[in-house]
Amino acid sequence: MKKVPRLLAKQSAIDLIDWLKKLHGPLMFHQSGGCCDGSAPMCYTAGELRVGSNDICLGEIEGCRFYMSADQFEYWKHTQLTLDVTPGRGSSFSLEIPLGVRFCIQSRLFTEEELENLEPLLDIPDA
């Protein structure tokens, strides 16, 4: 059985990531834990936000690593996250905000069978 991805992305998110990469170079994401826009995915240039031992890398979307804190992962670990884009200017520091759109997350619970066959979490390189 093929491993079940923890992360997916809608085409609108893929298109926006591609555009932002052209403007800013390599990117990364961090799922915010409540500051600014509540719990929202934040997009930064790769390395702009320092990640550490309290962060977990769920995987990559379009070559961009996607992180969240270990505490928040405890709430989300039973769900598959889908990165999407919605109109509206958020109040965060995420790179897409000046474009009048923002990244958002949709989630669904994994089935018991999927939970037994998830893609592994990625290692975080030493800072």
C-alpha cells in the first residue's frame, strides 16, 4: 500500500507557491499556533524563520518544507492537511499577504487504515 501523505495542496496554492518562488527564491511554511491570523500557514523565505527542537516537519509542498510546533502537532496529528488559498488580506507576516490573498488549511481526519500507513515525518537539519 502506498504511504498516505500528511500534506496536500490545491492547485491554487501550488500556483501561488510557484509565483512566490519566482519573487523570493526558496520558501518554507510554518503553521502558526494562534498569533496574528489565528492558526494559519505562514510562508517565509527559506531560513527566515528559525526552526528548532520544538518544531516538526510534516513534509514538503512543491519543495517547500512545512513545519509546526510539537505542541500543535499533537492536535493535528490525526488529520491530513490541505494547503489552499483564499481571497482577503490577512494580518500576518506571510509573503502572500501583499497580494490580497492568504494561505489557509483544510483538514480531514485520517481513517484508521491511513493512520497505520502515514508518510514519515521529515528530519529537521541541525541549525
